[in-house]
Amino acid sequence: MFYFLRGGYADVFIGKDRTNGEMVAIKRLKRFNSAYPGISEQAVMKEVAIIDFLGKKSSAKYLLRLIGAWELVTPSGRKTVAIVTNLAAGGDLFESIAAMGHGYNEKSAARLFKEACEGVKALHSCGLLHRDLKPENLLLSSKADDAHVIVADFGLAEFTGMPMRRVVGTLSY
Amino acid sequence: MTGIAYKGGPRLKPDSGTVDTKGVAIGCGISNSNEDERAANVDASSHTSKSLGDSYYNDMAAVPGDAGGFTVPKVATMNFAQLHGHVVQKTDFYERFECNLRSRPLAS
């Protein structure tokens, strides 16, 4: 029913925020060692910080929203981190397009594209470049026909002004 | 669907130009890409915990090197410890969220 993160480095759960009743996505990292951080820990922290930054700088509803990151102790007693974001219960746009077979009609496609542009505009207004825009990284807020787009996956995002000398993105695009 | 060939297709890694064949992590929107380009020519060691808090979002830091003249939010140049210290909360997770992390995860 729901679509969640893949990649093998985290377990994903649905939870409920007790403060407002909102359903959220909880990603518990499988391997996270803050004492000896490697590239993956640093990349995750940077991405969490970017989403946090976006949340503080923009109120755009078309961007993934970080609720927070919490230190956790696993059942086996190991420290790790849980990253909590809003729940994109509609999955991603790629799956939605593929499931429809015939794709979106022109009116719906135009609306979704406009929302994606609004998200990207908000991103750019914060001085950030996504650098990996594609249907898989555009999530849908729900399964409903009027679900809105949520721009997600800031793993390759970078601030304008930072060195960006190499080609990044997804090869098939 | 024509034109959209690979779900979670290979991603170009910024550090080597090689392809990450593990695919792309999405869903709650955070990937596991090995982005290390950000560290290039940036010295985050000058930032201390004093620069966190509100300045985390508002203060700007100069980017040295041949991109000289650019400024970026300090968050862009922070090292792991600074990011971790600011982003990761120590309060009780279970007081805030109702969930069962001992159950079978919905995805891994």
C-alpha cells in the first residue's frame, strides 16, 4: 500500500506523531556509527541537514519535510538514528505512471508538473540544487487523484556556491 | 512505459564518475548516495558549536579555493560532528512517536 525507501541501509516503519496524530515515515538506520563516521554516515547526516534546512527556509508543501532525527537504542542495545519525515503514502510518480498503463491525462500531468516545478522553485530559492530530478524522486502525498507532488531524495543535492565539478545524476536519464 | 526505463536505475557517483548499481533510495526520500564532493576545498574545522543554533541556518560561510567569492549557508560546510550534534535529538523518541520498531519493517 505504501511506498518506502529502499537501498538496504535502513528499515522503514510507519508511526504516529503523538503531538498531532500525523502518520509519519520512520527510517531506522541499520548501520550508523557516530563514533567512527564513514562516508555513508556523513552523507546521511548531510542530507538530513539539508531537509532540515529546507524546512526552516521554505514552507513549500511540495518539498519533503523533516520532522526530526532521534538517537535510538536498538533491541540489541546498539545506538543508531531514526529519521522521521512526513509520509508520502502515494508512492512515487514512476510507480504511479507505470501502474496506470496509459499514463496521466493532460490535465493531471500538467498539475503534477506544475507542483514539481513549485517544489524545485522553492528548492532553488533556498540556494539548493537537486541534481537528480526524476519521477522516482517525486513522491505523491496520497493515493487519491488529487494527491500532490513531494520533491524528495536530496542525496545529491548541493548548495549553489559549493564546488560542483563532476557529473552526477542517474545514468538512465 | 517508454522513456522511463529503469526504476531505481544506476546513479552516477560524483566522486568517480562510476555507476552506483545499487539503485536509488526513495520513499521517505533520503538516499544512500556516497556524495563526498561537498567536502572538496571546504574547511569546516573552523566552525565550532558556537555557530550552531539559529546561525546554523542564517550565517554564511565563505567557500575557499578557485570558487572564491561564493558564500554558502554554514550548514553546507559543517563536518559530521557538527551536523550530528545539531540534527540528532536526544529526547525520548517513544514519547513522541507511537510505533513498533520491533515489528517487521515494511521495507528494508
